[in-house]
Amino acid sequence: MNVILILLVSTVLSWYFTKLIINPFSKLIPDIPNKRSSHSFTKPRAGGLAFIISNFFSSLIFGQNNFAILLPLFLMGFVDDIFNIKKLYKFVIQIGTCFLLFYKSSYFDLINQIDNLPFKALCVLTIVIFLSAIINFCNFMDGIDGILAGSILVCLVTFAFLLSGSVWTLIGSLFGFLIWNWKPSKIFMGDIGSNFLGGVLVWIILNSQNIFYSIGILLIAAPLLIDPLLCLFRRLYNRQNIFIPHSLHLYQRLCKGGLSHSKVSTLYIVSSIFISISFFIGGLKLEIFSISIILIFAIWLEKNFAITFDK
């Protein structure tokens, strides 16, 4: 299959679908800035619908992965973009989707070999909660132009080159959307997009053939995942209510400290590229070393450019 043709068709479709929904979604699903927002102007959200539809049609044409298994997840996100549904409902659907993704993976067969039923159940529960955290972290990181789409693109491209070319249509679809989502963005992907991409990240981690590649893909997403994880720990340490919305992630505080959306997003995306190249060249050891370098750099960025954590 011609990869260039797949990328071209899916990119153009996604670009066009995104263009079509910008004006109607501006009226139907506006994202109005508040004190936590990193943007100053009202823009439409739920733009993730464009790259999801594009990937679906492109996958039918080229026989690629359509990610239909994530249907409950992105439908929930779309409803949430419109009506702002309760957290409990979202959590139930995320847990259910993660269990289904895990159940259909080879890792479930490994866990199923455990004879001790309570321990087996504990392992499944722990893994499913961990996977749902990945989806939520992706949702948390969708706060500035291009950061989530660009970072997930790096993971997908790595997966395509290393393991399976079944995601090229999604790569093209995501790139077509990113043209509209890069600063100055015309549309946000919304919960429909961030939940879907979180589910995609979980899918490629679980379908990476063995634990070596699964960890490798997971670590490529480290800039996306470590930021909300450390923020969560710091909020717990400061005895803050972790269920109350906030703008204390490093990427948000860097923007509030004066860095532009494009600069911050580029820092995260380039960090993921650096980790990916390290994995290609030296495997997990070099990948972990590269992450330690990025963490040191992140500490320097926080000290010199971000507003303080408690503001």
C-alpha cells in the first residue's frame, strides 16, 4: 500500500472536514474562556469529530484501523462537549473501554494464566485503572493549541515505523486537523478528541507485541503523562482538592509565564521526538536516560519561565 497516498487522502479529508465544522460549531459548541483558560477568545470545540470521521472513511478505503472499538469513548466525549455530563458517567465509560481494550489484547491472556482469582482480579483492576488514568491525563493535557495532537502524532509515527502500518490513516487525519489546531488555532479538539486520542494511546501500548515495545511507546508519551502525574502529586502534597479544576500543569504555567502556545507545544512535541529517536537508537536504557535529561530541562523551564505552582 502506498503510504504517501494514504497520508495525502486522509490529511485532505481531515483538513476539509475540520473546515466544514468550524463555523457551525462556533455557534453550537463554543468554548468560552474562563479564568483557567489558556486562550482569550471564544472558539468552537469538539473538532476531534473531524479527524475521527476522516480516519473512519480513510480506513474503509485503505483497509486501515478505524478504532471503532473506541466508539463509546468518543461518543461520551462528544456529549460531554455539548452538555457537560457528570464525572461518574465519564469514569464508568472510560473504565469500561479500558477493560475492553485490555481484554482484547494479548496481555489479558497472560494475566488469565494466574491461578489465584483474587490476585488475578486485583491485577486486572490495577491495569484498567492505570489505562484509564492515561486517557484522563491526555484529556488534562488538551489545554493549548497543538500540544496533544502533536505529541500523539509522535507516538503513532513511532508505532507505524516499528510495529504496524495500520495507523497511517489516523496519522494523516490527525495532521490535517493539526493544521487548524496549531496557534493561532481556529478550533479545539474538545473532549471527543482528547478522550479518543487517549484511547488510541492505550490501544497502541496494548498492541505493541511485547512488553519491551509497550514500555517504549508509553515512555515516548512521557512528556504528556509526567506533567499531569507530577501535578497530581504536588496537589495532594499541598492538600488541594484534586477534583476541582485548575490550571497548575507545567504547560499551563509556562504559558501564563509568557511563553506562547506554539513554543510550549513545540517543547513537548520535540521532547517526545527526542525520546522516540533514543528508543530507536538505544532501546529502553537510552530512552530512560533521555527522559531524565528532559526532566532536568523541565525543572529549569519551571524555575525560569513558569509562574509559581500555588498561583
